[in-house]
Amino acid sequence: MARITLRQLLDHAAERGYGVPAFNINNMEQGLAIMEAASACDAPVIIQASRGARAYTGDVMLSKMIDALEEMYPDVPLCLHLDHGNEESTCTTAIRYGFTSVMMDGSLKADAKTAADYDYNVGITRRVVEIAHWVGASVEGELDVLGSLEHGGGEQEDGHGVEGKLSHDQLLTDPDQAVDFVRATKVDALAIAMGTSHGAYKFTRRPDGDILAMRVVEEIHQRLPNTHLVMHGSSSVPQPLQDMFNQFGGEMPQTWGVPVEEIVRGIKHGVRKVNIDTDCRLAMAAAFRKVATQSRSEFDPRKFLKPAMEALRDLCRDRFEQFGTAGNAGKIKVIPLSEMARRYRAGALDPQIGAMTEAA
């Protein structure tokens, strides 16, 4: 059995200086492609599902599918993570269905559309941490709101995303407040706001420091060197995939994602989890369009799905290699949830906030 908690996986990544891509899934084909890529390059993996994905597949189907992937690829440490949980019940039901990690996104209220204040975020995140840690599961929190520094708003994804305009301060995580948040909540990982957003249309030009604030990552890491940071909305939206999608009948306007080299820069400064969804969708959708255009009489779904799976597999393998994840699966001995729970109770996994941070 190779089910692993996010905390153990990110601790391992921090010790060895690599990052772990977190791929969103909605179906069997995505799961198989991701696991095939991970197995091929000996990489641990984070598979995550949003509330929208859970509604699409059904919790029972999703849970059994992950069980099957785990059995088929027993040598791949697999973290099943809830993406953007909106309230306590969303997180606790995920744990019931085998998720070893949950995100409590208290940056938004339970409607997943309204920006929440700091005290609300701390309170609800701390409650979820207490519940999850009792059974050994991990928790990712979020401080401030994902959104564009270009237009001051967020993007909806699976029904999640802030509505309306936000101030510049709401779109950038304050490093000093990050210290207080981690201390107060005891989260295992912290998602930060620094200009990335959901969906394909992240930037209208190749991002620079004005619209992709990597300096915020570096400043938070300086204050919290032992805290695992998370970059959301970090698909790169590769130009070749955009071109292929449009070549075969798509109508995607020119857009820019988060350059891989900027993600690698983040990994050098404490980023351990990198969320990728749009790239996966785009790789598969471009393959669908190619088959539909070149084989117009084809109606067997497998003839569409197989090349789409191959495209996703290749994309995932690239990310495992680019982020340094490849070659690390075999170095991990999975710790069971019961032992993680014991360590939480003993205080062994409490946040380590050093003297440098205390003086800052």
C-alpha cells in the first residue's frame, strides 16, 4: 500500500530540495495517465480532486478508482488531496473517503465566492487542522485570495473563485501575517497569493515581477524556512498545446501561464506543492480535437481517449522531471496515518518557527 500523507511527502521534498506537482483529476483516464508517468520516472505523486470533481464522479467512484490506482502502482507513493475545501464538512467527508490530505480554503467563505476576513480564515482553518490531525491527515491552508494582479479579480474554476474586484493587498500574502497564520493554525502547508489564478487566462503577456510576484514567495520562505509553500494556478499553458488546440478547430485566444522556470525558482525558495490542472485539460482536449479532425468517421471513444492519455502522460512526466520529483519514489518509506496521528499528538509535527522569524 502506497497511500501517503501530504505532510510526509512534502517533508521528504524539503529535505531533498524538490517540488511535487499536484494534478487534478475527474476520471479514470486522467488517473491512469498520471500514475503511468509517475511510475515511469520513479516519482511520488499528488492527485487532487476539487468539490466539482467529487460531484462529477461521486465520492464512492472516486474512492474506488484511487484504490485501484494504488493497487496497480504499489511502488508509487500517492497522496490523495482535497483541493479548495470550503467548510468543515467538505473536508471531513473527504477524509472519510480516503483522502490523506485536505485543503481548507478559508480565504473565501463557504459560498466559495466571497472574500473572508483574517479571523474567519484562522478560525475555520484551525478547526479543520484539529480534526484532521487527530486521524493523521494533513491540512493545507490559504492566506489571502488567488487572483490576477493585472485586473484585480479572480477566475471561477469548478464553482470556486472570488467574485468582484479585490484590493492589491488582498491579492498578495503579507509575509509577517503568514508567520502569524501558520503559528495560529498549525497547517502543514500554506498556499499563498502572489498573482497566479485558476484557468487558462492567467496573464495577457509573459509575466514579470509586476504581475507574478515571486518575491513574495522568497520573503515568506525567509521568515518561514520550515513551512511548505504551495503555488496554486500554476499551469504553464504551453504554447505548443495552445497551437495544437487551435490547429484542430479550437478557438483559444493567446494567453500566458506561469513559466516553468519561475516555478523552479519557487521550488528553490520553499515551494513544495505546485497545482496543475489547466495544462492537463488542454493536453487531452488538443488530442481529442486532433482525432476528431483527422479521423472524422471515428466514433469509438477509446480512439479519442488513448492519445489523450498519452498526451497527459508526457506532460506529467515533463513536470516530474522539471521539478526534481523524478527518482524519489523509491526513497520514501510510507508512514501510516496512525503513526502520523501519534506524532501530531506528541507535538513532533508542530510548525518550526525559528529565532530569525521571531526577530523579524
